[in-house]
Amino acid sequence: MSGLLFLIPCYLSEANDASFITPIVKDVLSNTSFFLAENVRTARRFISSLKLDVDISSLHFEVMDKSTDMYTIEYLMKPILEGQDLGIISEAGLPGLADPGNVAVSWAHKNNIRVVPLPGASSIQMALIGSGFNGQQFTFHGYLPIDKKERAQDILRLEKEVNRTGYTQIFMETPFRNDQMVSAILAICNPQTYLSVAADISGENEFIATMTIEEWKKSIPSLHKIPTIFCLGNLYGLINLF
């Protein structure tokens, strides 16, 4: 029989500890020897921090990142075809959500391998529920373009979608470019558009606030190198008409 493919959540912040991880995740980690990870060093450190009485040196890790293609996955999945369970560990949060883990999951479904997602935190989901925006209809766009002109066009498009459909529009930026993203949003969007900023989610300096663009301009936060999720949307019962 083939093994199982476990999608294993990990910490969202370096300030997190074992209390942020559910018992079922710890149980799976205690009984799994083969792993795929974006960064082997941080994956080892994550497992070690849980103090599971596991010999870390006996575990087998392979790198799976954004450059991993389906041909490489064939090789990486060899243990699971030999009956061994295999776990995917992201750099932060849930594998497969703004994460390269979906390549392995696609392969598993094509080859009739059972996929088992384990419960854990996602900064994207937490930013959404912490925003006060529409949590029934929303779209996650991942990273917006780096090019200033293309980024501006996308921001305008997302703002129009909020007002046309009411759907919350969620996106992110590489942490060292967060301040440029904030500047672009404040320069482009209508003053009455609502922006929610969720930074360092579950960390020691967690910051989540929802205000109009006009209000944000009075108190512009510095988000340089801080993991952040941005949402454009409408507060309950408040629709922007312009």
C-alpha cells in the first residue's frame, strides 16, 4: 500500500512555540520520517522545537520549492510509493496556500495517493477574519506585480472589484517592499476605500487595523520586513459608492 501525504502547518512567526501547534500535528510528526520542505534547516528547527522525543538526525528531508517541477516530484515521492508516509512543511502557515506544496498535492491526486491536510493557522485566513470584511466572498491574489505601472493597474482593478461585487480582495507583498506597497495603495485608491492591514500575525508585534484610505494617510505604518497581508473591502453594511 502507498503511504499518506500529510500537509503539515507550522509557525507563522518566530515568536511562536509548541503551544501554537495542534496535538494531531505533533502526533503525525512523531510518526513520520520523510519530509518535503522549502528550507530543510528551518523544517528541522521547527520539529526540534516541538520536543517530540524524535531523533532529528534519523529524519529524511528533500527540498521542494517554487522551482520544483512535476518531473522532480516523481523522484521526491518515491518513499510514499514504497509505503512510507510523507509530510510537506511550509516556511510559514499551511502548505499549498501561497506555497509550492500544491505541486506535490496535484501529483498525489493524479496517482491516487490520499492527501491529509492537518489543521493549523494561515495568515491569509486570519487577516480576512480580522479585517471585518466580507468573509463569504473573497479572492486571494497572492503577490501583485513588482512593476510600478502594472501594480497600480492591479490595485485599481481590485478596488473596482470591491465596489462592483462586494468581494474582499486579499493580496500580499515581499516584506522588504511593504512600505512601497502601502505608499502605492494610499496614492491610488479613493479616500473612502477601506484597507485592512494585518502584520506579524500571531507574533509579538501583531498589528491588525481596518480604516479608510483617508484615515490611513493620517497615520502611515512602517511595515518594512514585517510579514503582512493586505485586504481591500467593505465593512459590514457600509458600501463605498463613488
